[in-house]
Amino acid sequence: MSDLMIFAVLFGVLALLNLVRLIKGPTAADRMVAGDAADICICCAMVLFSLYSGRGIYLDIAIIGALLGIIDTMLVAKYMDKGRWLKYAAKDRH
């Protein structure tokens, strides 16, 4: 039980550091990576809570959250990259 509490405190510290990067991130890509890392921290916290409570439903929720986080990251990355590809495609035509 004490190991579980140590991991929970470490995840809390990591989440706070990640929140600082999410707010102060110099670029949008840094903020996107920090948001993805926040999703991973939340999923890990759900796994820890599942171990603490002994209920498996939280593991299912953590897996679904991780899958949605991956999809979200891919969609945001595609949105952020769209303008750059259009700029290079316009150069190649002329």
C-alpha cells in the first residue's frame, strides 16, 4: 500500500510539472505534447486508482482514455501541420 501512495505522489508532482509546460509552452507543439502527457498521466492515475479500489472498470476507462488521447494527438498534429504542407505545395507549382 505504501508503494501505491509513493507512485501517486510522484504522478501528482509530474502532473504539476506538466501543467506548467502546458501553460508556458513556447510553441503550440510543446503545448500539444504536454496535453498528450497529461492524458497519459490521467490514464496512469486511473490504473493506480483501480489497483487501490480493486475494481476493474477503471482499467477499461483508462484504456479508452488512452485510445482517445492518441486519436486526439494525431488530429491536432494533422491540423497544425496542414498549413506547412500547403505552403510547400504552392512553391512546387510555380
